[in-house]
Amino acid sequence: MVFGNVVEGRAPARLEADPGTVIRMYCGRPADPARYRLCGATDRELVVYG
């Protein structure tokens, strides 16, 4: 899944996760970091709803 805003000089971020983990993130519930991999961004930059 590719998401986010384009940042000049930086590739788009990529989230690798199972569907249940993505749903937890979208619902604002905590997600186990062992169940997802975020590439090209930090966990702090991962904001589903801001």
C-alpha cells in the first residue's frame, strides 16, 4: 500500500501489514509493531486521521 503526501527527494512510504492490523490503525487502536512494517517513514509520521 502506498500512501501519504509526496515529499521532494523521498520515495513514497510503504506499509506492509495484514488486513486486521490495518483496520486497527484506521480505528485508532494500538497496533503491535511486530505485525507491520513501515518503509520510507517513521511511526511518528504514520497518521491515519489527524
